[in-house]
Amino acid sequence: MKFGTFHLFQKPPGWGDEDVFRAELEQIEKAEELGFDAVWLAEHHFQWYGIATDLMVIAGWVAARTQRVRIGTAIVVLPFHNPVRLAEQAATIDIMSGGRLDFGVGRGYQAAEYAGFGISMDESRARFNEGMEVLLKAWTEETFSYDGVYTKINEVSVLPKPVQKPHPPVYVASWMTPETIKYAAERGFPILAPAGLASDQIKTNYQLYRETLQSLGRDTSNLELPALVHIYVDDNDERGQQIGVEHSMRYGASLVTLGTPMQKGGKLSKEYEHYQEFGQAGRVVREYRQELMLFGNPDSVARKIKWMHEELGVRYVMCWMNMGGLEADKVLRSMQLFASEVMPRFKTVEATA
């Protein structure tokens, strides 16, 4: 199994911008030191929910300060970007890091962000699909043209080209929408399972992904499907449970209040109709808390990971340890315990079919 760390750069009340960046960047460097496989960075805008607005800048810093750990985006919100410019930036990061970029993309889901950029959420899928077509052409073709709705290009050569061929690994975020899962599977892109999904939804998503691959005659026996989960490890099991739940719930409150896809007046874009369950936060939180919140001592956390592997087929755990304003020293201690007491138990686990 693989283990990465996830970095939202959330700014809880009472924290300064510098405090947030100082803590997250220290944890990113610690992830390399402790042997995590990757660090994953999340793009958000306009709210304290997340203040990492430019992932390519942050990824450049990570590339310069690390030697081994892979650098993932989870995610770049593609509809907010010029895909040609983004292709240049991502290729530059791939070169600077020695081919360590994992390029996670998605449509995003927060109404406040779309409103801030003056983009209709109804355009999200079309902008995403078009943006991906341009990105892949920019990375793999010497010269290309493109006549789209949102991007029009005439005979352009995009340089530099990425180190990884034909391009950096692409991951697609998929929360509620079957169309996105099918899109990723048809192109051979792994899907990212975000935090907050109940286990039955993850099973449904993974099943649709596998079925789509199988319908295309592709092998599904060795899939790498990262799942993002809240983790807090403590020497004391009861204390670990208490601290983990408290801060996970603080994060959950920010998601419900700031991260909603609901637009003003309670309107939900037609492109986000599968997010109706977002309003049923109580059910999701209850189930997620019971099954996919990994809190407690190393034994308790390891049991949950074993269950995720055996029951859901998870082979890649994205560890969200800095959540809900958790103090920086507690995050670092949790990372240390996880790396020394939990990760070694799973480094030889084989994939489940």
C-alpha cells in the first residue's frame, strides 16, 4: 500500500495566513523525512476553507525542498485555469522535481469559488472536458491547434514538455457524479475518493469505475485508487479518538457552511444534481465517522486501514492529518506515530481484485 499526506491549507479562526503556510510547509518536509510516498495539495479560493490558491507555486517550493516524495495536486480546479498556461506550469514542475508530479484535476464544487471567478457552474463539465483535451495535446504534441468553446488555439508549440512520458500521471476527483467516474475510466485515469464519502458510496464509485474499465477490456486487478481520510494517531486510544473527532467535526462544519455547491437562493446547478445528498450532511458524517475516520492509537488506526483495504479495495491512503485547526505539534506527533507504528504494517500488502 501507499501513503501520502494531504494539505488543505485551511485557515481556522485565530490563525494568520503565515501561520497556516508555516505549519503546512513544515509538515510537507516532515512527510518526506518520515517516508510517506507523496504529498497532495488542494486548491481553493476566496474563503478561509482553504488558502492555497496557486498550487504550481507551492509545488515548485516542494520540488526544491524535497528529493524523493511525489508531489500531487488534489486538486487543480481545471475550469478556473487557462489550460495552455497550466500545461506549461505543470511541465515545469515535473522537470524541476525530476519527474515527481502527480496531476490531480477536477471540476471543483464550491459555489462561492465559481461566483468569485464569474464562471457559471453550468459550464463546469464542458470547461473541464475541453481543458483536459488541451492539456494532453500541449504535453504530447509538438504543435497543435484547438477550436473549442472556451479555448481557441492556432498552431502553437507548448514548451517545456514534462519529464514523465507521455505526461505526468493524471488523477480525477470524483465525489458524487457517475459521468466523472466513467470519464476517468475511459481514459485510464485513476479516480480520487475525497473525504466525507460513506463506505457505500465509495463501493459504488469503485464498482462503476471497475465495470467501465472491464467493458473496455482493461485489467482491473492492480488498480491504484487513492482515498482521502481523516487520521489522528495518539499513544492513548481514548484521547486519540476524542481529539480526532473534535477536529474532524470542526472541519466538517466548515465544509457544510463554506464548501457547499448550493448557489444563492438554494439553487443547485444541473451539473451538480448528484450533490443533492450534500444537504444530508448528518447521514454522511455519521457513517463516515464510524467507518472512515481513523482515530486512536496505532492498533486502532491500523485495524481501520486493514478494513478499508479488505472491504473497499483501497490501496492508497491519503492521510489528512492537519484538520479543523489541530495544533501543529499534535499534527507532527501524529505523523511520526503513523509513520513508525502504522505504515510498516502495510508496505507489503498486495492489491485485492
